[in-house]
Amino acid sequence: MFKYKEDRIPITLFAAYFGVDLIVFFTAESVVFVVLWMLLGIVPKAFISSWNHHHQHVETFHRAICNRLLEIVYGFQTGIVSHGWVLHHVLGHHVNYLDQEKDESRWKRRDGQTMGEFEYGFKVALTGYPRAFQVGLRFPRPQRIFVLMGLVTFGLLAFFFYLNWVNAFFIFALPMMISLYITAWHTYSHHAGVDSQDPHEASFNITEKWHNLLTGNLGYHTAHHLRPALHWSQLPQFHETIKDEIPPHLFRRPPRPICWIGPLLAFAHVK
């Protein structure tokens, strides 16, 4: 069923998490409890966004129906529906990231200045769906899946609102919007301020252990851009073959507050 055995544990965890979300949606009667559940889920769902990104580069399952069902789960957890990343990121950003006039995740303003990280996050989040649709005009097949699965995902969300609008808003809709913003904000640390036509010098890299454990090795970003079809589990090995070609200033620590999570997890692991 799985293309790569390394996906079994994370996908099982994400599916179980979605199952708990559904249980809370159908059973919770306290607004306070629902809001607390939403707040507890902000950080985990932000990290799940990285795995949604990986899936839309390299699909998780051999069977299309399994991939579509997983993408419904990812849509509710991250705010990015099926093939949204395929269009905006794989067929958009990865093609254009060296050209800030075309990049779907461009970090330069019209005057050539670098955006602030919050400005960037809001702009990329707000333009994400329109830009994905615009890229899709050149790619009819993924565009068709994007539109149809978007209708399915948001149709289910509308049904949840019909059943219980308060729970639907706090368990699904608001986390989807927050995760979409955090996803956009997080990509700021990948490229912002790096203006180069050399792919080895156009991405920041984060080799910190816990960051890569939680994001599926997304910190090996130069490797990811050089081999975008490479499965996330293989990025560290490929990074080792190219790390000497990456300038030292393009290695950095994880951005706040992610940089605080690693030490906390390391401390808990030691305990």
C-alpha cells in the first residue's frame, strides 16, 4: 500500500489525530474545551503541513483513492487541499524560485526590497489558492483534481458547519486558516534574502535533528530543490553529497518558536 515504509508511522499518527478531531467534533459540548483543543493542535498541525508538502511531491500510496482520502485529512489539518501544493509549489515555486518576478512564494516586494516575515506569511497565504489556480491553467489534469477535491473538502466542511457550526469553526475551519498562514510563514526561512541563480546558493538549510524529525527533513532544503522528486527519507543522504557546495552562511538554526521545541524534546527524551 505505502510506496515507502518510512511513511507508515507518520501517516498512522496523522490519521489517528484526524479521528480524534472527529470524535471531539461529534461529542464535545463545551465551547471552552473545544477552544482549548484547537489551541493544543496549532503546533502539531503546523508540522503536519510539512508532511502534506512531502506527499504532494511524492505521493504516499500506490493507489490513487488512498492518496485522495489522505488529502482530505491533510486538507482539514493544514488548510491546503489536494494538489494545491502540486500546483502552487511543485509546478510553481520549484520552477520559479530563482526568479522573484515569477516565484509563487516570492519574498521580494515590487521595489525589490525583502518583505518582513509576517508580511510575507500573510501575502503568500492569501494568494496561495489564486496562484495555485493560475498555475493550474497550464496543467489541466492536476487542476481538475485540485478543483474537484477542493469542492469535496470544503463541501464536507460546510456539512460540519450545518451539524454544529461552533465545533466546526474551532476544530476545523480556524485551524485550517491558522495552519495555512503558518505554512506560508515557515517558508520565509527557506529562501528570503537569498538572491542567487545558483541552486546551491539559493536556499537556507537547517540540519538540527529535532527540526528535521518533525518536518520530515525539510531543513535539507538545497537538497530538496536539487532533487524535488526525492522522498523525504532520502534527503539527508543526498545532502551529504552536496553539503560542501553550499556556502556556510546558508546554514542556520530553526526559526522561532520552532528553535525552542528541539531543546524541549531533547530534554524530555533524556528524562
